[in-house]
Amino acid sequence: MKAGYTTSFADILTKNFDEFAGLIASKTAADVEVALNSPPGVYDINKLAALVSPAAQKYLEQMAQASRRLTLQRFGPTIRMYAPLYLSNVCSNSCLYCGFNRTNDFQRTRLTIEQALAEADLIAERGFRDILLVSSEDRQWVTVDYLCELAGQLREKFAFISIEIYQLEADDYRRLFDAGIEGVTIYQETYDRDTYARYHPAGPKSDYQRRLAGPEAAAVAGMREVNLGALLGLAPWPAEMLTMAEHAHYLMKKYWKCHISFSFPLIRPACKVQAQLFDHLVGDAELVQMILALRLCFADAGLVLSTREGERLRDNLVKMGITKISAGSKTNPGGYSSDDSLKQFDIDDARSPSQVVQMLRHAGLEAVWKDWDAEYKKNA
């Protein structure tokens, strides 16, 4: 079963980014104040446009206070913890921002089921019960059958299993759901079609529309969580936020049983990745602004932070609306037992899980290792 979009949603995604930029540029301080005085957590594209506009920059402290109040009201003083497990760095794509680019010359690594289980054991020993299975586009090795078999053996150890791999059709996502995988992370990378073509010159991922169908296919299949994201640095971030928000709003209305989350991945150093390729790198204040803006428009959305961001920035962001973070992450297959294989990118927060937990405690927050909703469902 293939996902299909409504005409109105397709129209949104064919809008020129200049049109979104124009909407954002038109917003004034008065518009920001109207947005801040509106009901917190309720989405409207004009509201979000105001909150991501340059006019909102002098309101960041007010936005932060409102975001923190709303997050505590909806989620309590808790942060979910998760860890990624990389399965393969063999890839059929040529994404210019990724160390796994198929044109890079290095020894590739694929984990067998047994090797992946051994890595998962190391993750579990650190306390994690939420695991994200990550892979490059290696459809010959990391197949649906492979993932189903792996998930079947991980279910007893992990309360929540999710994937971040190449996009699938709904029938395949449904097979994975039945095997115990309940979440899908899939980044569009950039919603601007021209920019997407520039950074994805070859490989299956170069098909913009096919990639775009992934989140809806996961929702059709019954996945409990779908996590969206734009890779920050490829295109102007305010326009990315507007388009991603429209995407999320569409999914939330049509698949209301599926919990939608947002991630904020930054461009990071990686094998043969040239910094000068990226015209729209994001600063700390801009990252703060987009996180606050999305929280004030989506009260119940998960906001996810990885170890791509530095220690000091993460220490501050967990107080502003973030609900889930990784810690002690390895971005190479077999990375928890050995550092021999190539990383997808360099992380920026290398603290251990226990150090991150200590930081959360100092911030008045509690690290949550288990998905209690999943436990409740199992015992109901």
C-alpha cells in the first residue's frame, strides 16, 4: 500500500522557498507578540512564521519561559534517553553531507545479527531500554527480514525499538511493526526540491518524492512514533521549519494515533565532507529559536536532541522544550565494542550516559530509560 498526499498538502510542498521566506520576512514585532499571546501549543503557519522570524530574536527569553512551562505541563520534568545502534555503513547513495557516501574509499562494515545483538547488549548494560537501529541505504544486507529477526531478539531487552534507515512502503513498515519495531525516524534532509537535488546527486535517495512518502507510509502501517527532521545547514532554516511543520500538521490530522516528533540534526564533520559546501550553517541562537518556536506551536510533539550538539548547548536546550536525548552515542557499526569502522559523522557531546544523567539531575530533570506506555500496553 503506497502513501498518497492530498492535493492541498502537495501544493504546500511545491511552494517556492522564497514564498516562505517572504512570509517570514513580513513578520513584525507586533506579529510576534500576537503569537506569544495566542494559546500556547496550538499550531498556525502564521504564528510559526512570526516565531521563527528575525523579529522574534529579541523575544527569545519570553519564548523560553513559555516553552518550559508548556513542556513541564505536558511531559513533566522528564527526559527520555535513547541510544543509536549502527548496523551498516555500506551505502548506495552519494549524499554530499554524509561520511557513508558511496564514492568514499574505505573499508565498509556490516554487522551480522549476532554482532548487532552483542552491540545491543553493551547498550543495555549502560541502562538504555530505548534503542534506535540505524543504517545507511544497504538494502541487500539490512533487509526487512534482517530487521524483523533482530527486533524479535531485542524485544525482551528493550521497551522501545525504532529505526532510522532508508524509506519503505507501508506493507514493509507493517511487517516491522508486527516484529516489535514501533518508531520510525526519517529525515527529509531538506524540503527545498532544488537544494535536495544538489545534495543528493545519485542513488535511490535522490528521489525527493519517494523520500517524502516515507513518514506517511510509516503512519499508515500503525507505527506509534514518527520522527521528522531537516538537516540544518542545507537550506534556510526558517523555511525548513515552516515546511516541516506543515508536513507534521498534515500527519497529525490524518493519523492522530501516531505520535509525531521533531529532530534538529546539525551538519557535522565527516569523512571527505567539505564545510564550504554548506551555505546555511546554523548558530546556537538560531537552534534555540527553532526549538522554542516548534514547542509553542506543537504542545505534545516530542523534541529530540542527539549528540551532534555540544555539551554546553545541550545542557541549556534540555531546559527549553526537549523531551528526548541520546548519550554516549557511537555513529559507526560496531562502535560500542571497537572504533575500527568509519563513522557517519563526528559527535560533539562525548560524555558518558552517567555524566549526562548527572547533568539532567542538576537541571532538575529526571532521566527516563523505559517507555512506560509500552510497558502498560504489554501488561494491560
